[in-house]
Amino acid sequence: MPAKKVALVVGVSALVVAALIAVYFVSSIREGREGVKLVIVTRLYPEEQEAIRKAFLNSSIAKEYNIIDVEFRKEDYSKWAELSESGYVDGFFVGEKYIYDVLCSEGHLSSFTLKELVDAVKRLDRRYYGMDSRGGYCWVAVGQAVYGFIINRVFLEKHGLQEPQKWSDLTKVDYLKPLLLGESTVSFPRPTKSGTSRTVVHGILQKYGWEEGWRVLTIIAMESSIVDSSEKARDEAAEGVVAVAPAYIGYGIEAEKAGHGAVFKVPKGEGILYLSLAAVASKAKHPKEMQAFILWLLSDEGQKTLARLFYYIPVREDVKGIEWVERIYSELKNNIFNYDRELATKIDKAVTAYFEAALADPDSNMLLKEIGRELALLLENKKIGLSKAHEILSSVGKLLVVKDPWTGRGEEFTLEYALSINDKLKDKEEWAKFYNAVKTAAIEHYRKILDEIKALG
């Protein structure tokens, strides 16, 4: 090849290479300038997503790792495994622990590799992190919450009632007294309308056992104003309309701030702990930056932000400066039991249908209240003693025998029966059939007891 032609080819090649290098550097600079956008699957509501997004993007950690945006996507749990493998999402934040455990065991979560994050996780209590088969950390709790009850001391003092220490205390006949004045001792939300109520119902059944748990729930329902939301129950307890309401800690602290005698308590040995978790998707596009987000959640700033926005209790006990946290920490000690969320899921449809038909339905609840008023009146007039009253209350709360809508046979509402019918009740029409069968059995049972009580007077 002539020298001139060789020189021309070399020159053109050099220009092409130079152009490619220039494009690469411009692209790199642009990518660096534009920064990283994280995509995180969550169970947070839109307004909660926006609040945590703004707080994080203003942090020094976001700036250090060049993270300029976070897109939260609320997706059903059934999609999480697929999303983790898709390469479209970077991680997960908030959701049930057993879902994270399944994702971890099936290899859908990446182990933490960022040294600062690994060091932070190592310092936490063992219950706050999960480990994969290779010994890596696959999820970490960044916050915790607890379910307990709001107690209004002004209402209790007005009626001369002792402060309940646990849910079963409310089965004592003294708590029936407000019914004589047309008042309710408890405000209890329908479990189909309130996640808090649903959790507490399952918690009572697990803590006390199936039969005793339903007895406790029946007597509580007798004393209750049945409401359609956790907010309504919170407000009634906060204002002293009732003495007690089940509550998530956030609503409990809000009730305290109202300043009308309400205080949030963790029932002795009956607190239900909820862990708020975070993890990295197995095929995350930005695994390092996702770990940086989790690192921020565990930082002093992140822990305080979660407490301020969601009333999450820090998982790090060394975080200071949150006024209500120290008291709640002391109440958590020895007052938490091992709540089985997986079991609750397996029987949830059956449990909520039974509760709403037998205890919360207006016709059923009216009869329960009438039984409660009659018992309180008999006690006040000394027509019966305490032992007889408790005997009657126990009989009211026994498990109902329900005419099975699918076989026509009488079936006692045992745990085994609840497990066997739960999936059928996912269909609205089948749920309604069972609801009506339970309501019919409940009304027949309560009317029989009411007739027996009236005969005592």
C-alpha cells in the first residue's frame, strides 16, 4: 500500500478511535451528571412514598452515591419474585417478614456487600436481619412497630374501673357496667375494614388459644362500639368516649397528643411486633446504590425520619432524641410474643367472616349488648354472684356450631374447620353464604342465653 494511503487510513482510524473515546467520556460525564434513579418495590401508600423519597434525596448519603431520584412501586406480593429477577427493580422496602424469608430462601435477594452496611447490620440484634444459605445478610429490619391498645384513664376513673393490663382483663364483669348507661367500654373496628383490628383478632386467638381466644373476643365485642375504621376507634379512645381501643403505635401516640387522658400501652406479654424490612433485588441494576439507601435508613438521620414519619421504633437502641421511644422500648421488653403471620394468612377469611357475623353484625352485637346489660343489672341488684356471671359469659363465648353452607352438616367452628374453608371464602358469594350461616347460629345461641338470663331476674 502506498505510504500516503497508509497514512490516510491510520489518520482516519485515529479519528474514529478519538471520536469513540470522546463519545464514551461524554456519555460517562452525562451519566455521572444525571445520576442514578432507584426503583424500589414497597407497600407504602403514595403520600408515604413521597415523604421518604424527599427525606432521602436531601441526605448526604444520596449525594455521595449520586442518587438523584427514587421511584417507589406498590406491587402485590405475588409479583415480587418475578420483579426481583427482572432487572427493572433495585430492591424492596416494607412488607411482611415471611415474604422476605421466602424470597431469601429461594435466592431472589442479593447479599449485602457494601462494607458500611454490613458493619451496621452486624451491630443489630439477631432478630433484625435474615441470612441466606451462603451466610450473607439478605434482608434487614430498618424499623419496628407494635400493636397494643389505647387506654383512656379519664373514662376509667369516671366509671370506677381498673386499668386493663392485657386483653383478657376486659372479660371481667366490671367492664360491663358502662352498658347500663348506654356507653361502651371498647371501640373495636371491623377486621375487614382495619388491618390493626385484623392483626389484634389473630393475635388474641394465637396468644390465648382458639377456644379461649374466641371467648375473650366475644366478651370484648359485647362491651364494644363496633366501628368501621382504626381512625374512628383511635378518636373515640383519645376523646374519652370509650376506655380502650386496639391500636398501632402511630395512632396510639397521636391519641396521647390529643391530651384527653389517653395513653398507648403494650399489653403484658401480648404485644405484636411488626418489622419494617429492606432488601436488594437479585438482579438489581444499582445494587450498590440500593444498599446505600438501606444504609441511610439505618443511619441516625434515617432512623429519626422513620420515627417522625411513620412512628417506627428505631432498631438501633443508641438513637437518641425521640421523646416517646424510651418509654416504648421499656414496654417492649418481655411483652412481645411470637406472632405467626403465616398462620393468620391461612385462616384470615374464615376468622374475619366469623367475627363480623357472630360479633360485629348489628343484629348479633345488639343481642350481645343486651346480654351484657342484663348481666350487669343482675349483679347490681345482687340477683346473681360473680361466679354465675362468669359462667354465663363463658357460655356466650363458646364456639358456635354452624350449618355448613356446602354440605348442610352442623360444623363446630374449630381451627381445623377454619383452615378447611378459608380458600372457599375468597369468593364473595361463598363468603356471604358462610356469613349468613354464622349469623343465624349466633342469633339463635344468644337468644337462648338471653331467655335464660331473664328467667334469673
